[in-house]
Amino acid sequence: MKAKVIKPTGATFNILMHAYSRRIQSKIVEKAYVAFENMIRDGIKLSTETYSTLLDAFRRAGDTETLMKIWKLIMNQ
């Protein structure tokens, strides 16, 4: 039997980022940003939930530099 490749959706990435956002350690929160970059790379539509989850992750971690970087991305769209 052949293995089927299942492509992740925006919802899949949002769930993953949400899980990462619940951790305050910066190394784990950075994984949420990697998931975000993967969404962009794979051409997955970014939603309000995507952005709010990502912003919340970096707010919780106290990483205002990355938070502002994401905010600028949102404002430039």
C-alpha cells in the first residue's frame, strides 16, 4: 500500500502555532514563527487567527522585536 501525503492546511498550522504560543520559552515560541514562515513558503492563506496567534505568542514571550516585525508585515498587506 502506498503512503498518502497529506498537505497541512491553514488550520493545521494555526493549531501548531497555538500550541507553541502557550509556552513562554523563547526557543519554543520561535517554532511558531518557523510554522508561519512555512505557511508563507507553501502558499497557505494567512488568516486573522494566524496573525493573532503569532502576535500573542511573542507578546507572552516578551519578544517585542519579533512582535513588531510581524505587526509591520500585517500593516503592509
